[in-house]
Amino acid sequence: DDLKQNMIKLKKLISHKDSQLNCQYRFMDATGKYHHVLDRAYISYDAAGNPDRITGAIQDITPIKELEQKIAEEAILHQQQITEVTLLTQEKEREELGRELHDNINQLLAISLMYHSIALTDGPEQSRVMIEKSTEIIKKGVQEIRKLSKQLISPVLDMGLDEAIKELAEETSAASGIRFSLKKDD
């Protein structure tokens, strides 16, 4: 399967009178087993510019290719695990948010609504007291919503995009061992 593309590469090298060939392909041994190989060769040309000799060496790089495949599979598995943890964390945050809205803010609004209902049916003096109580409860509700909203905002976003990217690169590097180099064009 790899023969055609490597023959095209060899013909192109010869047509440009290049002298070095480096290519990778699969090679089937006498037992029928495939190996990944690195083929490095030097092409010499005669006085007329025609190739007259190719000297080279083939190196079995199957273990390297298998390791690359294993690393790629582990990277995919790692990414899937990160995605799973992220989804579980988001679900937990949604549950906590729903519980906070239901158990706290919803109760405050229900009490405020009850005070308003009483204010509509009672006399003016009692109505004023109920409206004042309702106003205080609504203020508490607003404070709770602000507190809840602030918890939902990522502190990373407060630091700015440059710092957020830098922090993400550092965290990813620490977790994966991949080194990052960040360059910013102004």
C-alpha cells in the first residue's frame, strides 16, 4: 500500500537530482508480518546526471510506531476522562444551583408574595407593614441572587484572556507533561 507514494517520492528526488532519501513505510517480512521502517538512502549520479547507485539503510521503527499509537490512545482516553469529569462537575453545579434557587430564593419570593397578598386585603396601616416586610425579603433575595451569580462566574475570566491562557497552559503542562511556549503578537 505504501509502495506507490514512495515510488513517486523517489522519482521526484531523482528528477530534481536530490541525493538524500528519507521515507517511512510498512515492510512485510518473510513470515508475512508487517514492520514499520525508516528508509534512509543516498543517491549518487553519473557524469550525465543519471542515478547510478543508491546506498542506504533500513531501520525497523515498529516499536516506536507502536509506542506512538499507545500514546495517542492514552491521550484520547485521558481526554475522555477529562470530558467525563467536566460533565459530572457541571451536573453537580446545576444540581446545587437548582437546590439553592428552590430552597432559598424561591422561598424568599413566596414569602414576599404572601406579604403582598396580605397587604392587598388588609387596612392601610397593616398594608404598609406587609409591604415593608416584603421589601426586606426582596432585598435578601436580590443579595442571594448576586451571591449565587458571583459564584457562577469563573475567577479565571476576571484575570483576563492572556493570563487565563497562560494558566491553562501551565495546568495542562503539569497534568500531561507537554511543554507549551506562548507567543503573543500585539
